[in-house]
Amino acid sequence: MSRYAEIKDATAEVVGVRLVKKTSTAKAHEAIRDLIVANPNYSYEQLADLLGCSRWLIYRVAVEYGVRRPRGAGSPARQKQEGY
């Protein structure tokens, strides 16, 4: 199971027999947003690998919440990291 699925399952609210998916998805996206903000040195691809989801999802969450990142070769996300 991917980390994204784990985040969604952990934030899901059960109402009777039905799973409230919009609330679950919103909370999962908030968790991804927090991860993006907390790790400015990681690229979207590295964050996607960490969560086990697509780079597109990371990008869409960033756009949804207006998270801006430095661009270009000198940005922290593009600099070589030790230990990753």
C-alpha cells in the first residue's frame, strides 16, 4: 500500500457504512501540502517517491494550495542532497 493510500485511510471518516471520501481526500491533500512546505529541498519527484504517489498529484496539491517553490538550477530542490 502506498503512503498516499495510508494517509487517506488514516484521515477517512466513517459515517455509518459509507466512507466520506471528500473529507478524506481534503485531509490527505493537506498532509501532502504540509510535506511540501516542510521539505523545500526535495523535488516533487522525490516527494512522490517518498509518498508512493505520482509527481502529478504532488504538483496538483501545490497548485491547489498555492504553494510556490524556488525555480531554476540554483533552487534548493535542484541542488544535490546528501543521503537521499
